[in-house]
Amino acid sequence: MVALSEKTEQQRVDMEIPILLDPTVLRAARRIYRIYCTLNSRVSKRPFGVAINRDNHRGQLIFNNKPILLPGECFVPIKQIESEAY
């Protein structure tokens, strides 16, 4: 039982550690999220983040809490997209 609670605590801590991303990737993720918010202002479902290709900066919103990424993609959490202190 202790091992399970330690594992969940470690996962919680891992999710709070900020991830340093390439500024152009972050900018592209913010653009994708901003377009989604503009077009779907009435939709209350909030994405967990954006999966984005590092090379061509194409991406899509992720609504699952455990994203499956393709090779060359990275995940930008919504917390980091919405934060202005980068």
C-alpha cells in the first residue's frame, strides 16, 4: 500500500515540474489553442494540452490525460500554454 501511494505522489510531483520547450514550439502550441478557443467559445471541454511536431509545428489538441505521441512529437501541457511567464 505504501509503494502505491509513493508512486502516485511521484507522478503528481512529475506533473508539476515545468518542462522547458523550444519557444517556437510553445508559440505554435499557443496559436493552436487560441484558434480552438476562438472557434469553440461555447464548448466547455478543456484540453489537457497540445501534441505538436517539433519539425513542422503542426499539432492537435489532446483531450485524453495520457497522450500517445508519434515520433518527433512533443506534448505541451495546457498549464504551460496558458502561462505567460516563459
